Amino acid sequence: MSEHDQPSTWCVVANVAREPHLEGHDGEMRLGTKRFAPGAKLYCFPVSWGDGGERLMVYGRHRGGTRLITAIVATKWLTGWRAKRVFKPEIVARMKPHWGDSDEARDRAEKTARRFD
């Protein structure tokens, strides 16, 4: 079966920034986020509440683990925004209801990625 015969979906992908940043009430320096390591690839759900895109629900590999989790992350800690067609079955199952495999879904993902880039 070729890659194009497999189920797929478009979505927005970003990486957790690799630079240290201040976090929390005590201003502690941190690499990555509480749940995701620096450089982690995150699959982003569409913006779904009215905070102007300051935070997004994402799906990615948990820091120091192998399982994929859903979490909410501040978009200011993400970089390398891009639209990507995804073929991994677990990610397709989670993201497809929110994005889709159509040209319209691709355009929406590209527009969202440009917004945050």
C-alpha cells in the first residue's frame, strides 16, 4: 500500500522551542514545557476558544515517555509552524475529525500555520 492509499489528514504542526524561558510564578528558567521536551513535534488542534490563539490544544509525545498525550500549551513556546499531511494511524484518528483530508482542510491548516509563524 502506498502512502497515498493510507488514511491521512492535514493539520498544523509546531515544535516546542529549544531556548530556555521563564515560567511560573517564581520565574524559574525552563527548557520545553511541563509536559513536552524541547524540540518535541506537536500536532495542533484548531483554535477553539476566544483567547486569540494564546493557547492551543496539542497532541504529542509526553516528555520522557513514549505515549502520546493531549494538553494545552501556550503558543509563545512553539516554533516552526507548518501545515502537514499526516499518515500515522494514531495521529490521523485523533486529528482527522478536527482537520480533514480535503483541499479546504489543507488551506485552513496553511492559513493557521501562517498566522502563528
